[in-house]
Amino acid sequence: MRLILKLNSICPAFLLLLVVSTVAEAQWNWPEDKKTAEEKVVLYTDYKKQGNFQAAVEPLSWLLDNAPDLNSSIYINGADIYEELASKETDAAKRKEYVEKTLEMYDKRMQYFGEEAEVLNRKASAAIKLLFKDKNEYGRLEEIFSKALEANDANFAYYNIFPYMTVAKEQYEKGELTEDEVISIYDKLNEVIDKNVESNSKFADKYKEQADKVDALFIQTINVDCDFIASKLVPKMKENPEDTDIAKKVIALSLASECTDQDYFTDAAIATFEKEPNAGLAKTIGERMMRNEDYDEATQFLNKAAELSNSDDQKAEIYLGMANIALKQEQRGMARDYALKAAQASDAVDAKAYGLIGNMYMNSYEQCKGGQDVVDDRAVFIAAYEMYKKAGNSDGMRNAKEQFPSKEEVFTYNKKVGEQIKVGCWINESVAIQTRD
């Protein structure tokens, strides 16, 4: 009982000091005046926890001056303290002082404890927050980001990628970076993104999110048009046919610059697909082939796209594309089969799929009429009507109904309303007789 009372009478700061002292023996490099150093650690960490950053400066400064190799935590916490002070300071001169002290914490941490790559990543992140409003500091920022990228390579932090490209854009516009230097930075950032996505790193999704943002900013910086891609990137792609990174860049910039009608876009897409097959690329290549009226190749790639796709909606769109190809080749039966596959794959394309079949039926009257029986001949419009009905196409239904046989024609040819009759030709299905009146 007496022991408990004695412990309760000890102040909390002293208890914390005991803990710090015990843990620190093996992990910290205490100076000769260990007692004062321990007191300063307790003081500055308490002030930091309380949010009293200004009060934390004095004990922290003592540690930085008298025990610079004490422990990396004094620089980690120091960066936080000075950054907080800088963010709240309204006096320009004082704020600049805090900014410099913040960045100094990262430099001192590397000086005494190494970990250069990780610390440079953090320094770059802090620097852009502290200096981005001052365009005169962008040369310094570019240097910080450049060092961080060089030290980290694939470990260059995803949250530093877009800021670095932003800095490069500003420096280029000021005439401080050349076009080739900006392209080099862009290339290196894309290499970082690609390495993390391909290796499925911990933050692969975060890196992937940066790709479109960096491409868009690059295009705003450099005049990237079809000629630029053809002169700067296509030769590299031809020299390095196995390098999918270059091919991917051609694809990305072609999409962003609306150059997808160029042959090099198709070449890049095919080269990438051969190494990394995926439904999206196969669909893109197939659609390009279709526009070029290379229908056999288009069908081949669209078939691959359908096989690779895990999305019912995408499969449906692919089947619709194949239906249109078959229609252009006058293969109407095949076109209908693909359209029906599309409708079966996803309800989202019902209107398009059944509407396409309805149009094919409507346009087949001259091809399919026998000229012997008006009711049989006009049954093709009844078939079209039923497809338009499935599509929810009221205009199509109305137009088709106007071409139905009349009641008189049904009577004349010894038939009855509701009777099933066969629509011949390529359509080859039965419908119930209906009349237009």
C-alpha cells in the first residue's frame, strides 16, 4: 500500500522520463549531459502532443545543438513542428525561417541517420506543400524532386509524381528546362508508374491513378500532336520492338492527342497486345480495323476481345461491333446471330441489338419477296415489328406496321389474322399475321 502511494505521488513527467530513459539506453545516443537531454525530450514531445508547437522549439533546439545524433525521432518530430509553425505563420520572414528549418530537418536526418531514399521522398512532399506558392522556388523544388527520383527509382512515392510533373511544367514555361529535359522527366515518371503497376506493388492502384494525370499535364506542357509522336516516339518504338513501355506511351499520347487514326497507333496497340493480351486493347484494334474496312482482321481481334473480357457489358458491345462488321459484308444471318449474342450478354444493349435486327428485316423486303403472295412477302415487316417491340422502338414499330398487309389482302390470299406463317429468305422464322388496318 505504501509503495502504491509513493508511485502515485511521482509526477507524470518523471514517470515518462523513466520510460524514455529505460528504452533509450540501447537505442539512443545520449550526450554527456544525459539528464538535461532526457528532460528536453520530455518537454518538447509533451508540447508537441499538446499542439503547443512554439513552446516545443526551445527544448528541441537544445537537442539539435547538443545531441544532433541522439535519435532520428528529433528530426522526424522537428519537421512536423516547424511545418506546423510555417503553415500558421503570417509574417513572411518568419514563415521563411520555419520553412528552412523544416527542410533542414530532413537534411540533418540524412546526415546523421542515412535512409536517404525514404527521407528524400518525404522531403519532396514537404517541400512542395511549403514552397509551391513561390514560383521563384521552383528551381529548388525541381532539384529536390530530381534527387528523390534518382535515389528511389521505382520507390519514388506515388504522391510525388504529379507534383514533380507540375514543377517541370512551370520550369519549362519559365525557360529553365528544355523540351528534351521535360520529356526525360516524363519518361522517368512513367517508368516508375509502369514498374509499380506491373509488379502489383502495395500502392499499384495509386500509381495507376497518376498515369492519366501525368499524361494530361505533359500534353499541356509540350505541344504533343500527331507529328510530335511520329517524330519523337515512333522511331524509338521501331528501334525497340520488344519495349512495351514505349508502345504504351504511344497509345496513351495518341489517345490524349486524338491521333488514333494514325497507323502507328495501331502498330503500338498490336505490339502491346502481343505481350500483354487484354480485352480493351483487342477491342480497340478491332474497331480500328473495322474503320479501315479490314473486316477479317477486325473480326479476329473482336473475337479475342470477347474471349478475354470479364465484363458482360463489354462483351455485348463487342458482339454488336461484330454484328456491324458482318452486316457490312452482307452476311445478314451472321450479323443477326452476333446481335442476339449481344442482347443475351447484357440488357444494357437490348435496344441497339434488337433495333439493328429490326432494321435488317425492314431492309430485306426487296431481297426476300417472292412476288406470289403479298401476305407472305409483307410478313418480313411483321418480323421487323416484333424486333422493334423488343427494342422498345415505337417509331420503328409504327413504320413497320404501316407496311403490314391489309385485312382485305389477308382475306384475298385465304389467310387469317393470328395465323402463323413462315418468313423465308435468310430470316427463316415464323410470325403471326397482323394487319395495318
